[in-house]
Amino acid sequence: MSHTTGPTRSARHAAPLVLALGIALLSGCSGDEGATDAAASSSAPSSSAATSSAEASTPASSAPASSGPAEAESETVAVTEGEMFIELSEDSFNAGTYTFEVTNTGSMRHDFVVEQNGEDVANTDVLQPGESTTLEVDLTPGEYVFYCSVGAHRAAGMEVPVTVA
Ligand SMILES: [Cu+2]
């Protein structure tokens, strides 16, 4: 009878080195200038809720890729539609809840449809020229296409492929 020896437990427990990278990208707010960075005692981004108020719709144009997941909050994305394009104020999407503010700036009717992995998951009503509306969508990781379903607009260019990380 063979008898195996008991497993030796090598409980290595290396304490993870936590690097607190406080990258505060303060895009210039309109109005109050000359606000110096008061990096006084804001440390420890622990599990407590980082309350960032001010749901200001600041379309940060081409912001650098933010490293690391931010807090899960609803984000507002401006969607501008016209003949024959769809323009987004955001070009990088992480999983979470988004509020799309869709504005039809064209002279034709357009709508806004969110397609995930080939299936429509949300859409607005058809917007008349000059109309706007909002659409709240929970984005999960995957491949999306934002498009207009009116006529042959999608084939004419009204589609934007989006990858949600
Ligand atoms: Cu359209």
C-alpha cells in the first residue's frame, strides 16, 4: 500500500503593493479660471463612494485613455446626427449605464439604435429635424453598433462601431 505524504502548505502571502495613482485630469471648466490644483489631503481611494457631483455635460474632446476603471456612474454622451453621420462625444466606452442625448441636427428624420452583437437592444423614436431626446442604456462588454434605422441611412454611413470594455 502506497501512502502519499500530506501536502505541504506553502502559504506565501505577498502583500500586494498598492500604487495609488492619483491622476486628476481636470479639464478646464468654463468660467472660473485660475483654479490652482489644491492637492492637499485627498488620498486613500478606498471602497467608500467617491461622490462626484455635477452632472455637467462637458464633452471632453479626445481625452486620453483613462487607466483603470472609474466609479460606476451614469455617463452622459452627446449624440449628434445629420446627413449622413452619427457623431459621439465619447469614443471609449466601459461597461455601465449611459445616457445618450441624441440630437437630430439634419434636415431629414433620424433615429438612434443601439445594437449589441447583432441584436437591437435599445432605440429612440424617430426624431424630426431639430428634435432631440435621451436614451438610457446599460452597456455590457461586447461589440456594439450605434446606427440610424431610418431608410437606408445605416448603409449610407450612419453607423458607428463601438467596443465596450
Ligand atoms: Cu438617419
